[in-house]
Amino acid sequence: MLYRAVNRITPSLIRVEADEVTYSLHIVIRFELEQELVEGRLAIRDLPEAWNARYKEYLGVDVPDDAHGVLQDVHWAAGLIGYFPTYALGNLIAGQLFARAHSDMPDLDAQLAAGRLHGLREWLREHVHRHGAKFSTDELLQRVVGAPIAVAPFVEHLKRKISQVYDLELS
């Protein structure tokens, strides 16, 4: 019951409060707007209106004010243009690592359900953390999962989660 409650899919205004399924849409909105700004297709003065329109179109939510909209992140004010996609890349990589951890530890779900994080922590320590910055992201992924960055493992993770939370059969 708790698992279902905390993993419910609910579109929201705030990126850092978003559920795992809709989080990437928050990133897509920001990335698209950044592209339009950099390419000169969107004026700064039109950014709040464009932001609000994307949130309505992509997430079905109305933005009540700029504080809950275009001003909610510090990234752009700090000059971090192009930074948001790194969050989405992190989710993709996490999906790959989690799939590999599942492959290496068939009882991982049972461990996590019982609150035992030690196995996963040790797996991450052995396969990822101990290397520090020794390898590029691409090199590390090749070493750990045997493939470059990929979308499929993250999508499969989301399908599995949605199936569990909503008792659905997803192909």
C-alpha cells in the first residue's frame, strides 16, 4: 500500500517533486525552451508564457505564477544553460545499472522490499564507486553493463513500476 502511494503517477508543477514517470517531461520542457532561447526563436520576455503553455500541453497542469513556473529553478540564473539534460541522462544510466544489478542479484527486489540496502550498496561500490573518475561515463558503462547509454532499461524499469503500482499488464 505504501509502495503504491509513494509511486503514484501525478503530473505536477515542480520538477524536484515530480514522480519518476513524469520527471523527464519536466526536463524536456526545459531543454526545448533552452534551445529556443539560444537559437533566438524565443525572447526572454516570452519565456513565462511559453513555459506555461508547455506545462499545460505536456503535463496538463496550469501554472499559477512564475514562482511555481519559470522561476522555480536556479539553473538559468546561475548561467547553467544546457544542464537539465544531465538529469535525464542520469536516469537512463541508473536504469542500466539497476538492470545489471538485478541480473547479478536475482533477489534484489526482495532485499530492497525488506529494507536491506547493503547488497545494492556493495554492488555499486564494487562496480561503480570504486572507480571514481578513472573512466569516462561511456567507458564505465561499457565495463559495467557492456553497452553504451541506452533508453530501453529505463523504460523497462518504468513499465515494471507502473505495472506494480496500477496492476496493469504492459508489453
